[in-house]
Amino acid sequence: MNLETTKSSLEANIPGCRLEIVFNGSPSAQHSLLVDAEHGFAIAAYLKDAPDLRFDFCSNVTGVDWPSKEISAKVKVKKIVDGVESEVEEVQKTRTQGYLEVVYHLFSQELKYGPLPLRMRTEDRDRGVHLPSLTPIWRSAEFQEREVFDLFGVIFDGHPDLRRILMWNAFQDHPMRKDYVDPDDFEYEPTAHDQVLQRASQHRSEAGGR
Amino acid sequence: MDEKLKTELSKQGIFATSLQELYNWGRRSSLWPLNFGLACCAIEMIATTMARYDLARFGAEVFRPSPRQADLMIVAGTVTKKMAPQVVRLYNQMPEPKYVISMGACAISGGPFKQGYNVLKGIDRYIPVDVYIPGCPPRPEALIDAFIMLQKKIDAQQLTGEDRPRHLTAGQPSEFVVPRFGAHDLEPPQNPAVWHAPLVQITKAGTDESRND
């Protein structure tokens, strides 16, 4: 079963779902299926139970942080230069919306194929970080969803026991996010390269020349 | 007492010693380590106690499962920030005199996980350490070496005077601050009574001014 037929089968059976194949250009060619959060649970349930799919094993759940970034594109704009209308190239800059992504790797033990990487994306990185939990479908996702919640801050709706799993409960940050700033506990490191030097001078100025 | 006289007396069947020697001999010859491991270094620690390396030859075969019965803590492995308060608490529960061996790169400084978000940069930030063993993990021979080093250290301790060990000074603490879980880090991030940042001036490689001459 290839990804195209899986996609069309899902579209036929789950009305209104928005699917997208994320192409992987590397030699592994492991393309993945991007699923909308709204229909995520129904799609996952269908993937598990449909007789021709039978994805009965979720081997891995992981998170990815995609912060918002600036994209610059060259656009040709018509402008009047010295009274003559001419095409001028302009660089337009746009900011993309950052989001968090959760990836599930699904296998079928019964039909012996896989993996199917399933992706779900949150709306943004601040408040809209809710995604449906797939733990009721694959029990193996329970701890790994807790880990994604702990380290990335994705809130899984419908998770039976959503608590931090690696960090302590009073901890407030999500350390695997790209914009995580770790506490300043700098100490001497023998590898004096640029980043360490910068950190050292920053630490010294904050600690008052110590 | 003169060493020569002492050996001469022992040849004649007379045993002479001092209270200090007897006291130190008693402490060093029967160290009871705490049965406590954190990561892969603990596997080497277990190997050290088993038949092939046999730590019992040096008087430390009794690994105690309770800190109340132990006087040597071998911090064997990565100390995560989540585990650090428990390590300090175990140390506090040990009766004096007590000693700490910091085993492996992680327990010394955080090791390969130094920049990790949940790794303590060395257990000496919270408790005083007697012997450090580098290695990742250190071989059992290294642990035995550290153990003998600790025994020599105990043997050289004075019962009286300025440089007597901590447990013989009434004012010195035997318990240390147990860090609390904070919102971003452990609070406090280190115990200033035990640890302070090493004073090392780092320069960019190749721009060391002392080499310009």
C-alpha cells in the first residue's frame, strides 16, 4: 500500500479531512502524511481499524519545533522611474507562522509493512498548542506524548494522564524548543571557541566582573 | 613516636600505637559504601565489588542499602537536576564521618551531558567531594585506586589541631542545603559554602598573550 492510495482511501472515508503528503527528497524517500488536527483522531482510528491498512503499532512519537522565520522573495513590481514605467525587482519579506509538529511512526504488524510517518501541526507556538491525543488508539503513545508535552509544550487533548515526565512539575519551560534559554550556570570549559567565549563574557558582565 | 623504635619494639613483641593511628586505622579499614548508582558508572562500581576485582580486599565489601548505615557515598553516574535533591538528601542522612567519591566525568562536571538542560554540572556544587575519578566510565582499577587514595587521606588526618576533619569540629555542618525544584532551575543552583566557580581566564585559541614572547 503506498501513500497515495492511503491518502485517497482516507479522503473517501473521512469526509472533510485535509491531508497533504510531505515529500522527502532524501534517498530514504520516507514521505509522510500531514493530517489536520481537527480530524486527527478519526484518521488515526481509521488507519488502525481499516482492514486494508491495519496500522496496529505506533513505534515512536516525537516533536519538532518550527519557529517563525523570515522568508525573502524577489518580486517584480511595476514602478514609475523617471517618468517611465518599468519593472523593478524588489525583495519582499514575510514572516511565517511558527508551529509545533508531532510525528507518529506507524507500522502494521499484521500486514507487515511500514512505517507511515504521520504528522500533526499546532496552530502556533503560544496558545494554540492543542492536538488530539492518540493514546486512546495506540497505548504505546502515552509516555511519548507526555515527553512531547514536557519538552515541547504540546497539549494533547484526551490524554489520560498528561503530566511532565522528565522535568519536575514546577518547571515552567519547554527545553527542546528552539527559543529555550537555559539558566546561566556557566563555568570554565576547556574548548574556548566563539560561543563559549561569548557566553563567558556575558556571564562575567552579569556577575559583576567575577 | 619514632618509627625506628616502633619497628624495633614490634620485633620484640611489643605493639605501640597512638590513639590517632588506631582511630584512623579503624575508619579506613572498614568503609561501608552506600549501595547507590545513577548510570553506567554504577555498572563498573558493581564490577569492582564482584569476584574479579574484589573491593573486599581493601575493606569495603559491605554495600549498605540504607544511608544510615553507610559512611562512603560513591556518586556513580550522571546526576540529573531532578535527582540532585535526592542525592544531597541521602548524603545528609549518612552519619559522620562520611566521605564522597565522585566517580566518572558526569559526577565531576556533567561530562558529555554538561550542556544538557537537565544535567547538574558536578555533584560538588552541593556536597563536599573527597576523591574525584575521571573516566567515562572509569575502570574498576580506577575506582580501587580512588578507594586506596581515600584510605590514605583518612590515614593522614589529625585528630586535633587546625586541619582536623570536618566531623571533629563542632561548628562545621554535617548537613547541606537540599536544593528545591524552581521554575527554571534548581534553587539555589549551587551551594556557595561548598562550591564556587573556578577562576580561569579563557582566551581564544592561539591568542594567548603569554605565548607572544
